[in-house]
Amino acid sequence: MTAPLTTAEIREKYLHFFESKNHLRLASHSTVAPDPTTLFTVAGMQPFKENFMGAPAVFDGQASKRVTTAQKCVRVGDIENVGRTRRHLSLFEMMGNFSFGDYFKRDAILWAWEFLTGPEWMGMDRDKMYVTIYKDDEEAFGYWTQEVGLPASHIHRFDADENFWPANAPLEGPNGPCGPCSEIYYDRGENYGDDTWGDYYQTRESARFLEVWNLVFPQYDRQDLGADGNPVLKDLPFKNIDTGMGLERVASVVQDVPDFYSNDVFKPIIDRVAELSGKPYEGEVSVSHRVVAEHIRSVSMILADGVAFSNTGRGYTTRKIARRAIRHGYMLGFREPTLYKLVELVVAGMGEAYPELKQNQSKVEKALQDEEARFLRTLEGGIERLNTGLATELLKRGILTTNNLVDEDEVQGRRIYFAEQSYAKAAEMLGDEAKVARAAYSAARSAGLLQEGMEFVPVTRSSEKDVDFDAHVISGADAFELYDTYGFPVDLTREIAEEYGVSVDEAGYAESLEHAQEVARAGSKYGKSELFGGNQEALEGLPATEFIGYDHLEGEGQVLALVGAGERLSTLGAGSEATVVLSRTPFYGEGGGEVGDTGRIEWDGGFGQVRDTQKTKQGVFLHSVLVQEGELTEGVTVRAVVAPSRAAIQRHHTATHLLHAALRAVLGEGVQQKGSLVAAERLRFDFSHGSAMTAEEIAAVEQLVSRWVSANFAVTWQEMPIAEAKAAGATALFGEKYGETVRVVRVEGDVDYGGAKVSSMELCGGAHVRRTGDIGAFVILFDENVAAGVRRVEALAGDAATAWVRERLNATAKAAALLNTNPEGLEARISGLQAQLKAGEKEVTNLKRSLAEAQMGGGGSAAQTRELGGFKVASLKLSGIEGNELRAAADRLLDTSGADIVVLAADKGLVVKATKDAVSRGAHAGQLVGKLAAAGGGKGGGRPDMAQAGITDAEGALGALDTAF
């Protein structure tokens, strides 16, 4: 084998090799899936699905039936295994070469062999190459043995469950293109296992024989089973090639490293994790190092592609990956945002191949840092809640037990006991004995087993009680509470529970989640899924509706169908509501953020109200119609009239385009649309941006839009090929899937911003004004955060904007009158009142300080001082003091009393402070305050040198001092 190549060199050699075979090299598609079947791009062939089905093989204006890519792919179906094993990844690079009706099986096999074994390419040992083929694929067997020269003993034949794509397609489907495949393996030698190629035939598992390439030969059209019950496989009119080579796998072989995490991309990240945590990477046992390294690479790539953390869809999945990494970082000791510092290493390793990583590095780092800070704030509380839940269940099951048979003369109060074997098992599950004791103490209190004045002493005793460790320990309700309150996805709860050796009631979790969703849905308007789902079958076979609404707001159309409750209706009477399909309509169907049109339809003898308009993927417009008079019958011709509110919708839609262009000009080209709502009353626009807009930026955006409005430019639209539209500079929405022909909406004029020309041209199917002057007034209401890295602007145009401004002016005048001034003097008046308030607060603070000093006596003489646990402890109860004043009093007492630890209790608060010397000798204010607060009817915590708590019983808290050390 040649000298080890870097991962980047392997990638480049692969792409260059297939370029030499007349393949067109294409850049990787985004990790965002190119079609709605998956959230993420999961395979190298996914961006080419339409080409495999016969669509023209034209890419960025270049025609080529041969294509090669290195595609970044994301798969999270087995994410719980990532890091636990050394061969699972959530993000991987799939190198592929594809043929759309050009070359086929022979060339694919011979080129794969040439690339893998050629000395100028990968230079792998020919004697260590092995392959698998479909059991009946004699053609592939012939190429491998006769032309390549591979010994027959190096080839295994497997059934369709192993060597067919899709797996088991002949028997199980789905119908459509399918074909056999041939997988290529490399024998890594006895250092990686003592199994043989023959063993692999039986086990299908091996660390020694590593699959590096899968050659798929889609050559059949799978159809329904024949009369004899056997599958029908017809030859496709043209045959394709779809191959996938895992870059990380090949790098493992070429670099002769034991796993993915040892290659030149991962190792620097692993090393930095070890450096930052102070915990060395120790191979198999270092699960957290691997989880952090892998997930940071994955999340960095996804965020660089424009995805933002959210609670739905791919944003939720991305958050789930990130939070799993953060949790494992927490296990490594990271208590402050740290993982974002690893992004630079991902960029260093992969930025040349994927320039979007470099371009968006700072945005990725900021988004990840914010997510770390957000999740770390809840993580500790969630873990504590989870551990307490586990301990509570252990108590219920007898793993942790209570014993009332102890001689009361010997033991004062009730004690919590652990059965000897059960204690050992619990200690193993929860990490260590001290952890078990803390969790059991908390659980015993919450379960009512340990009341005030009772002593807690974990001991062991013999027990023959059998314990069912396999039963559910985490209830579904608790798992849902962890998700709902602490942001713990159920799979994270499951993973933590599995580390303890127990399981989660996932059926109960699903029930709790469904209940919460039903509550959330109650009273809400039905969505598209409900609308289309129930009526889909009844809509089949209907032709696409002719839409005339760009140019006409009324027109005639024939009623093609009346649909309600999933059934076709022949008539619709007065007072009834159903879905009406017309042959021709001026009503816009909801899409692209624009709401569906409303209005009315009229016919001889009746009329009805159109309450909403939707549109199916097949182009059938669905009008929700309430018949108000007469009877509507299928086949009748109606006059459709769009409501006047369309004019306001058009104003807001064109204003949205101008807002988008203005935001990009003011905030930078990194702004990408993430969602929008265009209605008659307002517009809402979501976009990628890492920080709140300043007042100056909002004003600049408003000014740019107003310049377009004042210029009264024409607004035009035309259909053109998508390649031509993109070449002309039209803005396409991120993640949106467009056809070959698109509608381009253009404002025929530019405005100036900082000496640069700003234009507006977008791919859009919505309704717009004819001239920018038709928009009228424009005002931004607010800018707010809706998700990590995503901002939301809400704005008004036209009459709505004018009315809003008048309302605010009236409100300002009323506020000024209440403060005995005019609107111009309002700011000065408020500033004066604030100054008075601040002076009053300062006076109150001084009075409280004097009150505290009076109660403490000179030099803290009123405090009780005694030796406890080897420390000099000063304690005192104060009245009328809280918050900052209580903490300040503790500082003064610590300075003047000469004590190692001071404890101040007030009506509602408790503060503990310790000197640096005391902390070095083992004092911990946080642990002490927790014990005292529990006795004082509250809870709290903090650092070793300072902690505080809320309490209801100051005497009780101070009374617990003697037993707290």
C-alpha cells in the first residue's frame, strides 16, 4: 500500500479519478434533503432521484449522463450508537459515481477495482480484496472473476435481503426501479480479528473485513406480483449506476487506523476534547470523547447549511444531536459553553472541500455557544430530577428499603437501609455509593419516608429479596416532564437510563406527548395535513385547476367536485360547508407564506362564502365554501369573486420581498429566509441572523423599503427556466424545491444603500402589486428571537401601517397627559421620575444596611460563634433584610468576625459564605446551605465559597447547624 493519504487527498483522488472517466464533478448538495421524503440528505444518490427516473441529466446548464460527487450525508436512525461503538456516525461523506442510462455493470466494477488497487490511486493489496454479489447475478460474478481476476473463494453470494437495492425489493417492494448490488470488502488482517471470510458468510459481522464500497445496479422495474405469486421484474428502458464509497471507511483502511475516530479529521478534535477536559482519550471506554467529536462535526455541517436550532423538523433533530454532545461534554466536566471551540477544527479538516463551513464559521460557533449555554442551564436540574426519579422508583421496588425493626433505644428516628446486594447494584447503576446516598436521601424526602427530625444513615444489611431490575423504572409521565420542563428528548432520557441498567416506559411517554399535543391542537384551525388527509381519495383523478388570479380577481369556472368528510357529494345545501373544486379560479391557494384567498362564488339561484383556499401538490385548488343561499350542484358554472382583502395581501407580499432585500443589504448576505406569513392584516418574516437588530438597523431597513415605495417602480413577473433565473441573480428560498420552470417576481428599479445598488428579484408564486407605490406606508413593529440564530420581523403596509402609527401617536399623547407634560417632553419627564425612584431605592438600601448593622452589633458581636466540624462558624438571624442586603451583611460579618464560615438567616432567605482558607480545608457553602435550607422549609445551593437559599423558617435553618457538619 502507498504511503498514507489524508482524508482530503483521498476525496480529491476519487473525484479526479472519475473526472478522468468523463464524469462531471458536482459540489455536494446541502445536508438539507433535496426532496420531502427525508429531513436530511441520507445518500449520495438522493439529489439525483429524478434523473434516475428519466429526468434530463442537466446540471447548472451542463448536460452529462456521468456524474461524481462527495456528498455530505446525515443519518440519525441509530444515533444512540454513535460514540458507543467506533463505527457509527451521524454525519458521513459518501463518495459516488453515477450513470444515468450510460455505462453499466462492467465499467462500474472495473473502475472500482482500478481505483482501489491502482498504485497511483489507493494502492490496496489485491489479495486482500473480497466482494459480495446477489445470488443470481452471474453477470457480476463473471466480471469479478474473469476480467478482474478475483478468486471465486473471495466472493460470497447473498439473497436480496443483503445484496439488492432496495433490500428485499423482489419480494417486498416497493414497486419501481431496483437492482442487485455488489459490495467490496477489504481484509484488514489478524490485528483486527481472527475471523475468516468464511465466518463472515455466517455472521455478517466483522471488524476485520470492512466494507468500503457498494456498487448498485438498478436494472429492473419491480411490478406487482404475477398470477403465480412471484415478483415481476421487467428490464428498465435504460440502466443506471449508483455507487457509494464511505470516505471515513476508506480512510481507516488507507491510514491503517483502528476506527473512524483515529483518522486525520477526527483525531485533532478528539485530542482537543481531551485537552479541554483534562481527561485523556483511552480508546473503547472513552465514549464521551467520541460523542462530542462526532456530533460537533455533524452539527457544524448542518448549521453551516442554514439550518437553525428549533423544536420542530430538522431544527429539532439538530438540537437533539447538539444536546447529546453537550450532555457528554457535561460528563467530561464542561460546565460552561466549551464545545463551540471545536468548530474551528472541523473547519480546518473539512473547510476546503465544503467552503460553506468557512463562510459560516462564526455563525455556527455563535449558534452552538448559545445552545450550550441554554441547555447547560437546564441540564443539571434535569439530571438531578432524573436521578431522584430513579431513586424514588428504587425505593418503591425495594431496591432501597426502610426498616422499622431496629431497636428505638439504639437508633433515634427512622433510618434508610440498603439491602446488601441491592445496594451494590444501585451503586453500580448510579455511579458510586455517595451518589446513591444523595439520590436516596432526596428520594426518601420526596416520597415522605424521611420526615423532619429523622436521621438518614445509609448502611447495609443482608436481604434475600429478589428485585426485578428489568422492569420499567422511568415512568412515561416522568420522561415527558423531563422533555417538557428540561428539554430532555426521550432518547436522551433513555440513554441515561440505559447507562443505569434500567428502561423507560416509552408507551407511557407517547401517551403523555399525544395528550399534550391534543391540548395544544384544541380549538386551533385544521392544517393542511388534516385537510388533504381525509379528502385525498375523493380528490383523485381531478385535473389541475386553471389559476387566473394574477391578472383577474373574478372569473367563471365549472364545479368539478364537491367533497366533504372524505366523500364526493352531488349537492351542497344552504348552511352546509364543504370543499369545492373549480375548473378555473381567481382564488390564490395558500402557499409560499401567503394565506389563501377568501371571497364569494355566485350561481343562478344561490351564492356562498369562500372562507379559505388551499392547493394540492397536483395543482388542484380547494375552496372551503359555506353555502348561504340556494343549492350548489356538481357541474354548475359559478362566478368567483375574490374579496377586497386581496389588495392588502398583495401589498404585504411585495413589501415582504422588499424587506428581504433590505435586510440582506443592511445585515449582510448571510440573511436567509426561514419562513413568512403574508396576510391582509400584517406580514411576518423569519430570517437567519445571530443577534437582535439595533434601532439604527431597523430604521435603515424601513428607509430602504420606503425608497422603493416612493420611486413607484413597476413590479413584473415572468416564467423562465430555473437555471436562467439563478444566473440572473434571482433569490431562491433556502431548502425550497423548484421545478425546471419558475416564476420570477422583479422590482424594476434599484435603490441606493451606502453607495451600493440594492435590487429585488425572487422566485415566487404569490400575488403582488403592480407598482411599488401601491404598497403605501411601511413600518416595522418589532424584531424578536424565535429560535437559535433565527430572528422574526413583523411589519405593516398600507392602511394597516397608517392606522398603527395613528394609534401609537394617540397612546403617546395620553401617556404624556397622565404625566402632566406633552409628547415632546415625555422622555425628560420619565427620566426625572426614574431619578427620583433610584434615589428612593438608594435610601431604602441604606436604611436596610443600617438595620442589618444594628442587629449584628459592632464587629458582629451579636452573632453566635462556635466550633463545628473543625471550622469557626458565626451565625445570626436578621429581620427585615433580604436579597443583596443579606449577602452584603454576610460579607461584613465574614470580614469582622474572624470566622471561617458565616450563616445569616432572615425571614425568607439564607446565605452561607466561607473564606478561601476554609474552602481549601474542605468547607463547601453550597452543600451546607442545602442541608440548612431543607430544615428551614426551602432549598438552595451555590459555590463552595458562597451559597444562598429561599426558606420559610429561619429558626429551623439555624437550628440544623449542629448536625450539618
